[in-house]
Amino acid sequence: MALPDVLSRPLALPVVAAPLFISSVPELVIAQCQAGVVGSFPALNARPSSLLADWLDRIADENGAYARTHPEMPVAPYAVNQIVHRSNDRLDHDMNVIVEHRVPIVITSLGARPEINDAVHSYGGIVLHDVISNEFARKAIDKGADGIIAVAAGAGGHAGTQSPLALIREIREWFDGPLLLSGAIAHGRSILAALAAGADFAYIGSAFLSTVEANAAPAYKQMIVDSTAKDIVYSNLFTGVHGNYLRGSIAAAGLDPDDLPESDPSAMNFGSGGNMKAKAWKDVWGSGQGIGAIRESLTVAQLVTQLKAQYDEARDRLAATVLSNSLTPVT
């Protein structure tokens, strides 16, 4: 199946930037789009809710102006993330704003609902739904989603436990539509690996947390730079849904990262404030396992340039290896 038009545009890299709670603001999204990767933000980041329309206007206006003055540069589309969980009492309001502004890509999380998909399709937008299993992927497509974000082991924030190779392979056995892979991707080599595994795009979050444009505390950005995969803890204590968090932030919050209790899944709350008072959003910081590749805080443009150089090098080396192997006689 061919990719939808909005995902077929020229990009600097086959990358969709994941929506980062609190950290994804217009400055970050605009920088991502203008660097040539799909930018995104959670609708709940715009607070109060009346700010959402202003954010969408700003992103569209600034990206449009940049595209007109830089016709040689690929300006990527943007996406808005909607938490579809029943506790999100802003959902209807935010969907009305999304439809009015004809947001090109909507990313849905924590629930697949046909009426949300229908609303986005009404103006020609597409819906990408994030899942942690093949079973959830089937349900999302059955309910009208256009594409799947496979959130595998090692992804930042709410994440699954399945190997990315296994999860992608199972979904690709029946689905030939848009497929994104999330899970410990913070290097250009990993972007190429995602495509080789069967994905159309890499879905990258944690690497952008350390960027200059991200609305994250300086200590959060520095902890991303200083940490590696061993510093990630998987727990459902903070939101009721299992996710990956920085060990250092858990300890700083006065908790033992090696002895965290289990939480009741019914504790999930994504109300109009986005659960801003919860430790998971203020004191305990999410991150994926791929952050060992992040060595310094860069601008988005610098990070994308670095990722592209790594990607191009990995692609060339892989091509040379495949060619060499094909020329080696079998004895």
C-alpha cells in the first residue's frame, strides 16, 4: 500500500517526532518540521484549552512562511496527539479545534475510537494510533485508524515489553499500511534498522527531550545526556500504565528505583489539567533506553543533521556489506 500523501512528502529523514508531555511546545514542533522531520505535540500541552487554537495557528503560519522563503528545504507536516482515555475531559473540545484547523496528522493514544477517526477523516486528515501489541494494532485498524505506531520495549514514557523485531514482524504479516516503530531510537543507525525491520518511519521521542527547544527543565536535559540504558526503570507506579523513567529522577523524588510498588491501572487520570500535579509529569521524568547515544544538548537542527549523517553512513556501510556478501562465492 502506498503511503498517504501527507506522509509521502520529502523529508530530511524518515522520522516522526513523538509528542512529549510538557516538553513539546510550538518552538520544538516548528523546529522539528523545519529541520525536515514530522513534529508533534500533545493537545493537553496547550493550557488552558483555549491556547490550542493559537498554537495551531502559529505552527501553520511559521512553517508556511519558512517554506515560502526556503523552497529548497523540505518542511515536514505536523501532528497533534490526543489522549482518548475516558478521563480526558478536554477531548471533545480539542477535537473540535483539530477539525476546524484541519490538522494533517492526529496521533491517538490509550484507546481507539471510531468517532475520533471519522472526525479526522472528514477533512482529509489521517490517524496514527500507538499500540504495544499486535492485538491492539488489529483493533485500531478495525476501528478506522490509518496507521500504526508500534511502541516496543525500550520506548520512553508509556511503553510495551515486546521486542521491536517481533512486534513489527507480527503486524506486517497482515498490515501493509503506514507503520512506525518506537523503542530506543536515538541514533541514525537505529533509524535505518527500523526501516530494515519493516517500518516506514522511526518514531523518536527521548532524543528531542535534550534539545534546546524542548520545554524541559535544564536538569532533565542534563540527565538525558548523562544517562544510558541502565538508568531506565520500567514501572506503572506513576500513571497506572507501565512506562520507562529515569532512575535519577525517581531517586530525587525520594523513592527507591529498585523497590517500586505496583499501581492500580484505574489510577490513570488525564483530566483537563493533564494530571499536571502527578509525580510522573513533574518530578519523575520519562525516557527511553536509547539515550546512550545522546552526548550533548543540541538544537533540533543540529540533532537532525547529526542523525542524518549517522543514517547516511549506516546506509552506505550496509549497502557495501550486502554487495560484498553477494560477490563472495559460496563454497
